[in-house]
Amino acid sequence: MSVHIDAKKGDIAETILLPGDPLRAKWIAETFLENPKCFNEVRNMFGYTGTFNGKPISVMGTGMGVPSISIYANELITEFGVKNLIRVGSAGSYQEHVKVRDIVLAMAASSDSGVNELRFGGANFAPTADFNLFQKAVEVAKIKNISIKAGNIFTSDEFYTDNKEAYKKWSKFGVLCVEMETAGLYTVAAKHNVNALTILTISDSLVTGERTTSKERETTFKDMIKIALELA
Ligand code: ADE
């Protein structure tokens, strides 16, 4: 086992789906995978491995924020040999044309997280998606007739911000939406020369104040998972 994951070598597939919520990981495993087996219960951060269309695939929660996802991504890669890390999460829209329920592929992640500033001594690193995973996700979405948007997103350290107008600066520069993990995931993947992609469903809009209901989130979440599962 590693510090935070109680699994044996070989228990985790090379491709893993990473929702923030561990109960979402359980739901994905029980809804979409054949023969899902739980490999982790440490901190209730449930992880499962099963198959999809005969191919091994895992799914595990990451918790919220850059530090949490960075810990799990690190251990999955260095201790368990995971090669393809696909975050599936929700995000708040920064743009009028990015509507609730839309699916967004994160090509890159701008951020206010202090982690990379520390790591690169004040210089900027641009965390980016793996090109092959990104290209494949675009193809799968096309085949399945699922509409997607793609571009720069924002990884924030704050969910409850003091300045409600601050997002407009990012919005002006074309950033599509905000979440809290991708800059960390893409950076850890780059450090270890493995592949990462974030697929997001818009759950709320900072522009209009609109929010999806939890029932709606479940339905739109399914389209995002259908794309992610084909990347194994
Ligand atoms: N995830 C979903 N909506 C979000 C928001 N408004 N801010 C940060 N992360 C989010």
C-alpha cells in the first residue's frame, strides 16, 4: 500500500477516472463497470477496478482542491503505475456562451494556486492536457453525438470568493469555467511523464447565477462519463 491508498500492485488499471467525490466514484463503478472491486477505503476515498467493454479501468475519488488531487495522482502514478488520469468533475461557467449542462474539455488550466509558484520559483508553468487523450475525447464525443466545448479553464484555491467580480478578468481572456483541481493534476502528470485530461460538466454559472439540480447533474454527468470510459 502507499500512504493514502490501501491497494496492492496490479490492483489499479493503467487508466483511471477521477471524480472529486468518492461516492460518485462508487456510483460510476456500480453503474458502468463490469465486476467492480473496491481497492481503497482509506479516508473513505473509494477506489474501484473493473472492466468496460472488456478493458480494465479504475475509478477513484480525489477530494477537493489541488493539494488533495496532487497527493492521489502522485501515489497512483509512482506506486501503482497509472498512465492515464482522467478527471471527471463539475465547474462554474465564466462565459455567457458556456451554459449549465455543457461539457468542457480542459486544454489548459490557469490557476491562483500557490503550488506551481513555489515549484517554479515564481515563474509560470502552463499545465496542459495530454494531446492524444484530448484528441480521442473529441473523436468519441463526435461519434456519440455529444456536443463539447474546449479551451483554457481556471483552477481556483477558493470556492467561496470574497470578490464576486474577480472572475471577469479571466473571462475577458477567454477562460471558460472554474473548478479546483486540474492545474494540480496536469502538473503532476507532466512531472512523471504520464497522460492527463479533465472533462467537466458545467453545474453553475457565475455569469447568470443559474445552477443545475442534482437530478440534472446526474443525467449530464452520464454523457461526460460515456466519453471518459472510451479513453481506456
Ligand atoms: N465547481 C463547480 N462549480 C464551481 C465553482 N463555482 N467554483 C469552483 N469550483 C466549482
